[in-house]
Amino acid sequence: MIAVKAVAIDLDGTLLNTAPDLAEAANRMLSDLQMASVSLSQVMSYIGNGAEKLVKRLLTGEMESEPDAALLKRAMSSFFENYADVLHLKSELYPGVRDGLDLLQNGKFRMACITNKPEKFTIPLLKAMNLYDYFEIVLSGDSLPRKKPDPLPLYRVCEEFGIKPNELLMIGDSISDVEAARSAGSYIFSVPYGYNSSSGTLKSDREVSSILEAAKLLMKA
């Protein structure tokens, strides 16, 4: 088993099931724009690369297409306003998250949260769900010039913690998490319950059923 000194954990789809609130904000935005609503499953398939990517996908119905610039500006404003209103109405911790974080904390692992969600939503959400105090570092999608799948956020965590990349484990649900960890030279565990499957050409080092399972494995190392 791998031996690491610190753990970085993704937010949406890994720590929290935020999809219901994101979907509510998305459909309020689409209603504001007089566009057809989308299903929860559709929104879930769009999550993982930050708010702007999510809104672009909602507007175009495609993963990488670019909508009209003026429409995108209106949509972003509407989405941010609506998401602020529903930020944690239905969001829930996934099973094993609290126990897993407690075990990692008791094991003296240093912890960071690395997400592509904008900071103005990340911090209030973590605090509302009583998760914020577990993390020494919280890096959001707009904290640095580049976000996942770029390795920069992982490098910053390593720098702040004074560790090497191979002493850091990333835990996430998406291919962005896997790519970021692989590029940084860090370990990566994937969870199977998130939104943007990490399965593909870049495999994680291990799939774990929960944060608790990951913590138990690290405690045995």
C-alpha cells in the first residue's frame, strides 16, 4: 500500500452530492433564458470542469461547444445568482465521508480540498456542511491561474505542506482528478459514485467505495 503524508480531496461528486442543487440552479437559469429544462442526470454528466463549463454545456447541450458570448454572459450571471439561493438546500455528504475525514485527521494526515467550483460557493458550502475545518488548504477553481486537470493546484498543496508530489494522494470522481494527479506525479484514488467517471485510458491507482475505505487503507500503510 502507498505511504503518503497528505490527502487532497475533490468536492462535488466526492465529498458531497451537490447535483440536486446544481440542477435546480441550472433549470432556474434556463427558465430565465426561456430555454427548455434539463434532467438531473444530464446536469450530472456536465459537472466536473467548473461553473463556466457547466453553463456552456447547459446552453449548447454539448461537452465542448461554445455558445454565443452575450448569451453566456447573461447565463453566467443568472446561474450564479440562482445557485447562491439554493447552494446547500439538498446537498448531502456521501456515506463514509465524515468518518473517513475523522480517521484521516486522527491519523495526522494533512488535508486539502481541491475543487473546480468557484471560491464564492466553495467556502460557504464547506462551512454549511461542517467540512471546512478539516482542511488546512482549500483551493477553488478560481484560486489559481489554472485548475484541474492542470496539476498546478496539486503542486501548490505540496508546496504549502512542504512535501513531494509522490507524498500526496488525490481522491476524486472524475477524469480531471486523475489527469491532475498523474501530471503532478501524485497518487490517485477514485470513487465510483460521482458525476464524471474517472474510468478510461488513465486509470486511478485504486477505486475505493468511500472516503472511509481510503482512510482505512492509508492507516494500514
